[in-house]
Amino acid sequence: MASISKVEWYQEGFKVLVEAGATALTIDTLARRLAITKGSFYHHFKNYQDYKKGLLAYFEDLTTSQTIERLEKLTGPAEKIEGLLNITSSNSGRLEVALRAWALLDQEVYLFQSRLDTRRLAYLQELFAERGYQPAQARLMAELFYTIYVGSSHVVPELSMGTLYAEVNRLYRQSDPTKLEK
């Protein structure tokens, strides 16, 4: 019997979420798709709830923690914001959409998504404040950037994220926080 790692279980879970939605995310579905017994699942996870918590933590690590770590290695807020635009423009938004749809069905996922959105917005706001925006302006810029990121994922057919983010980046570079209304 082939050995399947936790990460492989999580990656398959992401595929199921994107392709079939949260209602299809079951131990049976995962085991069948991975062509492995359910016993392998229980080797790694106590139960479905344990898997779900791990899946959400893995999602946060991949999409947020690792991104912030990469950005913090850059020198200044302008470079970090530009780096963030580059990173997010290369990601497909389908998993974000699938997770948000799941949050509508599951209170635990909803609370996770809410906490994750709050964390992401706070980080963005911090970057804009470092760039020289007043607190209210920094919050507004963070909300605008994040709304573009989340909203653009929901457009069908998918938008060209590279083109969209290149334009957002151009507009951002032209913005001057000292010339905004206080």
C-alpha cells in the first residue's frame, strides 16, 4: 500500500473543494480519489474534524503566513505591496472562492475565514501605514486592495489577474499618501 502524507490529503481536499464543493469533501471521497484505504486517513487524522482543522491551518500557512514571510524579507512597504501584487496575481482564486462558499455552510469555516480576512486586512493596513498613509486612509487602501483580490476571484469567466494587478500596481505607484484628504 502506498503511503500518503498529510500534505497529500490536504492537497486532494483542495482539489475536491474546487471541483465539487464542500459537500463532496468526505473521507470516502478523499480515499477513493487517492486510491487508498480509509485506514490511511485515520493513520494521520483522528476524524474528519481533525482533518478539517488541519486543512484550514495548511491553507492559512500556504496563502497567508508564507506570503507574509516572503514579503517581510523585502526592504520597504512599496516593495512589499508590489511583491504582494505579484504573488497574488499568479494565484488562481478558485480555492479562495471554494473556501468562502464552504464558509457559508459551516460555522467553523466561517469563523476561520473571518479571522483570516481580519489578519490579511491588518497586514495590508500596516503596509499602507508604513508607506505614509494616515490610519483611516491606510485602512481604506487595505480594504480596496483586498476587495479587488477577493472580488476578482468571483468573476466568471476568470479575469486576467496579471493584467488587472499590473494596473492596480501602476495606480498604487502613482498614489501619494501626502496628497490624500485627511
